[in-house]
Amino acid sequence: MHPLCIRFCALRRVNPSRDSGAGVIFTVAIDGPAAAGKGTIGRAIAARFGFAHLDTGLLYRAVGAKGGDPVQAAQSLTPGDLARDDLRTLAAGQAASVVAVDPEVRAALIAFQRRFARADGGAVLDGRDIGTVICPEAEVKLYVTASAETRAHRRWLEVGGDEARVLSDVVERDRRDSERAEAPLKRAADAHVIDTSALSAEAAVAVAVGLVEAALARGRG
Ligand code: C5P
């Protein structure tokens, strides 16, 4: 079993804050390009419905940051690797998208993500291939997007530096993520599109919450 699974699956079983979702297999899959607002929406949905949340981008960032053989890094990733404080930089994002092209790296991380998605209690995962590859059976699929300029501006507010450089970084990463052969970034046919270009974070979260509530109500049928 992957080292991440041993730790995260145990945490899911004992986390008392997740009691409200116990007995539910329900996955919210959130995909979209860099800095579109996937994380903000994912965290808000997880908090609102008592679901577990996995930022899958962090897995690839941690693999890229570890250095050495990326396949070995992916196979041996530990919770400590995900806790590094240098994973949010532009450089870590670029390194992540380079290792993410490798099918063997992706394969090493699939089982953990699938188990997380379908574990008892409900889960939200955000990334690039959640609705298409990791969990095509997800009860709710969201494709969160925004113009490249809007996304770069948001990322620039977080990381600072030269805004034009942040924009070219975002565009380059989107291109690599969309054009790769294995699990490219693309909207699942049944995903709801949320364009956050002209939405506040609160408004975007409200749209997503409405879609999850509707799906839960259909499930209770
Ligand atoms: O979401 P975030 O920007 O942290 O992701 C970093 C990189 O990890 C992405 O640019 C992408 O190359 C890769 N990634 C991926 N599949 C995912 C999540 C992230 O390929 N499910």
C-alpha cells in the first residue's frame, strides 16, 4: 500500500469532524487550469458538507520538489513530503507540471487518489484529471476556469514579483498540462463549468454548493 494511504486512510477513520458525512460515498471532482479557484471552492465545499479534501496538485508539487528519480519519489511520497513549506512557489508549480507528464509518476499516485475519492464519508478532490481519470463516476464534476489574465493576477497577489512573468508561467503550465498525452487537462463531458473571471470567491462557492446540494437531494431521491 502507498505510504500516503496508510496515514490518510487512518486519519479519515478517526477524524471526528467528519462524522456528519459518515456512511456516504460521494465524490466532488474539481478540475481546471492553474489558479482558477479550484482550491478555494474545494475547501469551502469540504467544510460545508463535512467531506475530506485532497489538493492533488500538492502530490505532483511534492514529487517535483523531492528531486532524484520522479517515479521513485511518487512511489515513496509521505505526508512529510506534502508538508514542505516551499511547494507553493512558481518554480514548484513548473517542476510539478514537468514530472506530471510522466505516465509512471501518474500511475504511482492513482490508487491513493481513487481510494481517497471513494472512502466512506464523502470527498472533494481538485486537480486536472479528477473527473476524467481518477473518478469518472464522481457524483458532481466541476470544471473551474477563468481568463489567463485573471488567474495570473490572483496568483501574483499570492506570490508577488513580476506580474508579466507570473502570466507567462501560468500560460506555459496550462499548455503543458493540456497538451500532454497522459491524463491531459480537459473538461469532462458531464462537468458543470464555473467561470470565476467575474465572480467573487463567495459567489463561486455559492454556485458550487448549489450544485452539490442538488446532487445530494437527487441521491436521497
Ligand atoms: O493544482 P496545482 O497548480 O498545484 O498543480 C501543480 C501541477 O501538478 C499542475 O500544473 C499539473 O501539471 C499537475 N497536476 C496534475 N494532475 C492533477 C493535479 C495537478 O497533473 N490532478
